[in-house]
Amino acid sequence: MNDYFRSGWVKAGVALLVIGASPLVFIIVAADLGFWPDPNPNPIGPGLLFFFTFWPAVICILIGVLRVRGSRR
């Protein structure tokens, strides 16, 4: 498992996923706990950020996993 996290592709994919998802997850959790001013938020900006970073992150992670598996053989 550590081999995967040494890969730059996997690191970039995980970083992209965290950067893209964290604002949306923060707003959802804050609204659920009552810390957000609107109990039913419609976070368009963070939703679009997640939308545009999710698939590149998945692709980077897949490339990293495939490269690590290929180097093992």
C-alpha cells in the first residue's frame, strides 16, 4: 500500500480530491450541525469545484495505481 502513496500520480489525485471536495463537505457538515446560516444550502460554487476536480483526481489515481502495478511486474 505504501508503494501507491509514493507515486506522484496518486499523491496528485488525492490532493485534487481533497481540495475539490473539502469545501462542499464542510458546507454540508456545517449545515447539518446548524453552524451554517442556511439549513438547506445550495452551494453552487463548491459543487462546481467538486464536479470539475473529481474526474481528473480519479484519473490521476488510476494512472498512479496502474504505473505502480506495472513496475512491480
